[in-house]
Amino acid sequence: MALLLPPARIKRGRASLIGGLATGACVLALWVAAAWELGLGGPTAAASGLVAAAVVAAWVRLADL
């Protein structure tokens, strides 16, 4: 008979959260700077940079568990 154990919960640390936020902020800054240098600055570039930064930040947050 199998022993039924409660599902294990992953404890997320503060360092993972801070690392994800810092990485997201850096991605956004680099995205905007690259768009500016390429002459693509504007609200569309900022919005797409925000999406890219959010995706990278979430990935770093989850990958750092």
C-alpha cells in the first residue's frame, strides 16, 4: 500500500523575488535603450519592452526556485 503524503510546497525565497525584479528592470532599461538607438522609441517600444521584461522576470523568479 502506498503511503499518502501531503503535496510538498515549494518555498520561494526573497532572493528569488528580488532577483526577478532586478533582472526585469535591467531588461526593460536595455530594451528601451536599444529601441532608442535604433530610432524605434515610443509607446509601442516601451509597451513591448514591458512585456519582455515581465516575461524574463517571471522566468528568473520561477527558475531560481
